[in-house]
Amino acid sequence: MQLTKRIGVIVGVDGPVASVGVYNMSNASEIIWFGDILTGPKIGALLTINQNDVKIIASVITEKVIDQQNTIRSTEFDNRYKKDSINRVIQLKTRGVIIDNTFQVTSSYVPMIGNEVTLTTKKELGEIYSVDKTTGSINIGQSILENQPVELNINTFFASHIGIFGNTGSGKSNTLQRLYFDLFHSKYKNRIFQKSQFFIIDFNGEYTGKQFDIGDKKKVFTLSTRSAGDKVFITKDYLFDADILSTLFSATAATQAPFLKKAVSLFNEKYDDMNFEFGRFVCGTLKKILTSGSSANQDSIQDWIQSCKKYVQDGSIYSEIDKIQFNSTYENYYIDTTNGKMYFNAGSEGAISDSDWIGLKGEEIEKALSNYWKSSNRTPIEKLAVFLDFQKVHRTAWGKINRDYLNPLFHRIDSVFTSLTKVIEVVDDVEDKYDPVNVFSLVHTNQEIKRVIPMMLSKMFYDFQKENTTGHGITKTKHLIIDEAHNILNNQETNFGDTWQDYRLRTFEEIIKEGRKFGFFLTISSQRPADISPTILSQVHNYVVHRLVNDRDLRMLENTMPTLDRSSFQMIPSLGKGEAVITGSAMQIPVFVKIPKIKDKEVRPASDDVVLTDLWGIDE
């Protein structure tokens, strides 16, 4: 039996905190004991309280000295704080117990006055930091104080929502990469990519190179709104949803959203109709306007013609309809012909004769519009854009909706569609479109796409996973990883309106609240946890926290990390580069760990600090 180094005795107990009278004043940070280097009784160190056959494990939270011989009222001060006069007292907070060589967190055993305190041995540390390796684990680094290997159980850590936080340069990107790099190269590597998919939202382009290093199982989507780039795959049924589009276009609830809902519903109906003649459909609006007289808005004719010219640029087919005028006396439309005026009588809806329609070159216009719609080069997004344009004319021509209310909406639609067509390909099914590991780089996109694409992809992947597992059990998992997550999970975002903010937060709050039961897991990494929705942060199961110094960030984490005690929390601002505290459901106690930097520069995230002296060189 190994002898233990006795250092003191319990002299006071106040709930989970116990006071220890130390036998001597040694302040060695490390003590050599029977060939082992043990951590001395310093702040944060683990000590063992011996209670019969039970070993209560506690950590040092404070230390001080007291005068045993004199008091403040004493007139003899020359003995105060001398060797024979003072004693060292430390306070411990209980972390758990070791029973039958197994560490567990329980409140069944508490320190009692008279219990002897010893340094925690290497064997005991091994029992404290041990994980169930029979189900698989990865090594994340070494504990800072004890240099003890720290293992993470794959089941309890990766089958959970994970939060990685830290200031710029603290090592959080390296940690994110290290966690999944080691997972992908674990003993389960041959089966991981058959049963799981990983989606990485990369705002800064840090993971587009050899990161994760898994060969042909990784696909990088480099999106760009500045030049030609890759496109992500979105299902038609998902994109052409009135609620999603209303959110994307920031449609107002009173007028714009109802218009979109009706127009998109009609579009979906017509889009799937193989016999749909788009030209005839929208020219029906023109005929109705011409035969409606004064009941139609006089601007509607020009609105319709301008919409048509926007998509069909053949000027020759407009030679006749450009001549259309309105006679205010008779309240009807007409055109001047070589044979005199040709009137379109009000009240005769749809009664334009075939010859008059041919004279207007209506058949040519119908054919040109239908050809535009049926063109193999026409994307679904372009079809939706032209459909909405003509629906706007139709819905405003008779005053059902004030056109001034819809104009701001269409300015936003034009802007969003211009960007979306550069980065989205609409497909019927995405089952075979994505690889086991997918990186979506948004570094070359505008702010509009940066806010839209992550939300759309996340919602789509989550909905598919939810649909595939409901009632069937979890046979496959999906893992969504968002780097710089404050860009999309910011609960204070107001630039795009309340509708957008509410929908975005509802989407991610549902994912983080319900995703685990469907096998959908979220990992978020951020340098500004205070900017992330508290609801989302509170649902994170495991935290890896690097150095943070901002008071708002620290207060936010203090309120959302129930497993981290005050003394451990106070150490966060003083953590060094690569150092972090890991706490949560996968850890029995919070562990301060040094996470080694990935050596291969090509495999590391593209976030290394610039070495200016290497960049500038030396002047000769």
C-alpha cells in the first residue's frame, strides 16, 4: 500500500466548504513523494480528505495564515507572524468521492472535523480523470496543474451540444479543429462517415484547406457574391416556402407577407404543372386590364409592359402595346391604327378578339414569355422572380393592394435574389449532394448571404434529420458546427427587422432544445458569448472555455454554466494561450487543460497570428 503525504486536518466545516489546518508552512508548488511529483496545496489543486475507506476529493479555493499565539488586542506584537506563532489554513470545496477505486460525484459523504487531509496521489488522479474507454475516447491534452492526461468520452461529449469560447488568439480555433480531427482519426474512423454527417459554417475561411484531413470524404463549398464560386444545394420545397421567403425578404405582416403567401402558393401549384403556359397565364392579366376600363389602375398597363420588358428584351414585339392609351371620356383603352382607333371596351373581360390580339402582337408576347419560362437555363429562383413581378401587377391593378406598399418589398426581393442566384442551386433532393464532411466558406459573401445561408442550411438539415428519425429511431446523426457563431446567433441583431430576428432565433432555439432527441448536435464557437442568445447558451451541454476578459462575456457564462464553481470561474481571465477549462455533462468535475497546438501548419485552421518580422524581413 502506497503511503500518502499527510498535510493537515479538517478544523471546520461550512456546508460544502471545509477548513484545513496545515501541519507546516511549506509553500512548495510541487512535492516529490516516493518518486512521484505531486501537486502542492495551492489554489485549484485537488486534495484528498480521508474518511474511513472513503476518499473525499476536494479542491483548494482559498488559503491564509492565522496567528495562534497573539490576537489583535495583544500588547505583545513581537511574536506575531513568526515561525512558532502562525499556522496556514486552507479552504476546500468538495468535488466528489472515490469509492472502490471509482470516482463519482455525490453528496452522500461530507468532510468532518478531524478527518485527515493528504496530497492526491497519481493513482487517485487517474481515477478522477478516468473515462469509460470501453465506449471510446479521445485525448484532448493534459491537466494544467497535475500534468494528467485528459480524456473525453466520445459518447457523452460528441452526442451533445458543445460550446467553445475564448478571445481572439486564445486557441479556440485550434481546439475546434483538434476535437474533430482526433474524432475523425479515432478507432471509429471507418464507420463515422457511414453513419454521420458534419456541416461546418465557416465565416472566415479557416477550414477550406487540409483541415480535418480526411481525403475524399470532405467537400468545400466556397461561396462568393463577388465572382464565380460554388453553390449550395437547397430543396425546392424548402426554399419556396412562404414563411421562409417572408422572413428572407423582411415582409411586413400587414400587407407584404399575405401577398407573398398567396403568390408563392400559386407559384408552387403552377411550377409543378407540366402543362402550365406561363405566357398565356400572365397575358391574361393584360387582357383583363385592357377590358376593365377605369376600374383598373391606369398605371397597371405600364407596370405590366415594364415587367415584360424586364425579362424579354426583344423590342420588336412591343411596337403595338407601347401605343396603348386611355380615353378618359369613354373610360377605356385604345390604340391608333392605320384604320383608325381600336378600342378595348370596358366590361367585356376576355372579349379581345383573336384578330385584335394578333394585331397587338399578343401571340408573339405569349410565346416569348413561355419560352423564357421553359428555357433550360432558367433557374427556379429566376422563375419565382418573374412570377412574383407579374403577380405584383395583377394584385395592384384593381386596388386590392396599394402598389406603394409592395415596392419596398420588391427592392429587397431583387437584392436577395441577385445574391441567392450566385450561391444557391435549387434541387428536388439533397440526399446525394453532400459529403460526410461539408465546409461552407462565407468569407467572400456579402452580409445578406452571411445571415441567410447559415439559417437556411441549418433549418433544412435539421428538418430532414427530424423527419427521418421521428418514429424510426436514430440510425444516423448530423452534426452542425458554427465557427464565429455570434454572426448568426446574435440576439441583439436589429438591422434586418424583428421578423428575421424572431424566425432565426426560433430556428436555432428549437435545434438546441430538441435536436438531441433526433440525433442532431450543435457545436458553436465564438469570441463573444455575450452576443449569443442566453436561451441557446443555457442549452449547451459541454463547454470548452479559453481566456475571456470582457465582463459581459464572463457574466453571461457565469449565468449559463451551472457546473463551474466560482473559484474555477475566476481563473478564466488568467488562462494562457491554448489553456482552457472543460466542464459539462461529459466531465465529472471542471478540468483545466492545456490543449496542444496542431503541429502540421497545413492542417491547422488558417488563424495563426501574423509574424510581422518574418513578413517584413531584415534590411541589409
